Amino acid sequence: MPASLKQPVTVTAEECASELLEVLPGVMNDMRQFMRGHVGDQLSVPQFRCLAFINRHGASSVTEVASFLGVTKPTASVMVDRLVKAGSVLILTDSQDRRRTQLHITDAGKAQMQDIRRGARQDFAKVLAAQSPQELAELMAGLTILRRSFHRI
Amino acid sequence: MPASLKQPVTVTAEECASELLEVLPGVMNDMRQFMRGHVGDQLSVPQFRCLAFINRHGASSVTEVASFLGVTKPTASVMVDRLVKAGSVLILTDSQDRRRTQLHITDAGKAQMQDIRRGARQDFAKVLAAQSPQELAELMAGLTILRRSFHRI
DNA sequence: TATTGTTATACTCTATAACTATA
DNA sequence: TATAGTTATAGAGTATAACAATA
């Protein structure tokens, strides 16, 4: 039985909210550093997410990318443009509706994304290696709740 | 007993790392929106953290701020400068060591910070209100592990 | 010499406003 | 008219490199 459940305490949504405000920014900082530290400083966190989305959703549009990332269309447009210039993304035009774009990840982009993911995952895992299996299970449970509460698309 | 513990599964540090990479950026997006949505769009997430640190640590230096935020000294210097211009922070010079600055939060900065925190906390709490007390306890447990693993200063 | 902090420069992220092209 | 996307503009966050002031 996990330590946190030995004597059941009532946790309010407000307390969780406070903890989110205090803890997450620091973890995100480390995530940014981890990503910069691999394969020649290639991708920012938002670019990584953008590529991962395009990889999952073949022929996605700029609007879909914006919606997933939770940013405006101009922001997504600029970000995609940078990824195109970097050779990570290919833009095609939808022949049915010529306003829409069909974004595709390139082989280079796929490799780039996987390298960054592998490196950052290892860096995170190194930090988490000090935790017991029980604690890792608790962390995963917490993340699952976060995913459920804040999932987009 | 929480659902996640009914049939104990082994969770690896790598799996937790992957989940962190996928889940946290989206939550941070919402945090940014929440902060922008209160009291006239006053503070960014980094500015909020900066103010909170200066509030906790009276007479802190730029170097200490940089260390806490996990950024370089120029980055912290610029950020503090913006907060000074906004009237949220006061800079004094250490009379013992005239190279060091002594950063102090102003009353206006304190109010600003508390308004933003209250607003963002409420927004987060609203999202989390759908979760059961048990799930909130699990989330808090996960955040506690994160805090322990990634705490600065 | 070492440390504290700033300035200069450059890039990304982000938003709003205004625009073009297509439907 | 409505939608998809881009361009223009502005400001914040971030880093590195070079510098000034102080110890």
C-alpha cells in the first residue's frame, strides 16, 4: 500500500491546482533542457509536439495542428513553416478543397522526432530512476488523471 | 483502493517519462491560458514563478532567481527588469557586496501575484472538479513525486 | 582572477489584426 | 459570406557572447 494512502486524507481540487501551479513549470523547464540537449539542439517542445501530431494524423491541416497544440492559427502556421524550411514537414494542397493543406512528416522529420523523444525519455527516466516501482505506479496514475482531464482532440 | 492498484502492473521509469512528454505540455498550455485570463492579462507563467520566488525569498539576487527558474542569468536579468518596469519588483543594492542586487516584491506585485494565483487555481480546480476525491488523492500523490524528483533550490 | 549583473544579438513562441484565396 | 491559411506586427522567453563593475 502506497504511503500516500496509509491514512486517507481528503485532497481538494484547489490543493491539486496549487500543486500543479508550483510543480509543473519546473518539470517543463527540464523537459526543454532535455530536448535541447539531444541531436544538435534540433527541436523545441512545441515543435516536437507539432511533429508528433502530424506523424500520428496523416494529411492533417494547419487548423487541426492549431487545435491540438492549443494555439491560434497564425502561431501554428508559422511553426509549420519553420518545420517545412527545416525539412521535417511536407506541405501538399488538398485537391478537393484547395484552401486546406495536407501536412506530412518527412523521413528526416520522423528520425528527428524519434531521436529527440528517445533522448528526452532517457533523461527523464534517469531522474525517475531513484523512485521505487510503487512510486512510479503512483506517478503514472497521476499522469493518467491529468491526461484524462486535459486531453485535446 | 484506487483502480490503478487493483491489479498491480509494473510501470517503468521510461513509461513514466513518455507519459510526461505527452501529457505535461498540454496542461502547461492551459496554465498559460488561465494566467492570461485573469486580472487583465498581467503575468506570464515565468513571471509568476519569478514573483513567487522573490516573495518567498526576501532580498534575493538575480543569480538566485536564475537558479530557481532554471534559466541563464541574462534571461533572469531581463525578466526582473520587466517586473521592475511594471512596478512589481524593487531593486536595491547590497551595501556589503555592491555587485549583488536585493530583489523585493512590491505591494502591487504581491497583490498581482495573489490575484493571478487565485484565478488560475480556480480555473484548474474547475477542470479537476469532475474527479473523485480518490482520484484527486492519486493526482496529488503523483505531483508529490514529481516535486520531489524535480525540485530546485 | 572570479563573480555579479547587464547589454547586444538572435531565435522561437505567441497573440491580434489584416489580408488572400477558396468555397 | 464563411472558412483555411498567410503576412505583418509586437512582445515575452530564451540562449550565447561580450562587456562592466566589484570583490
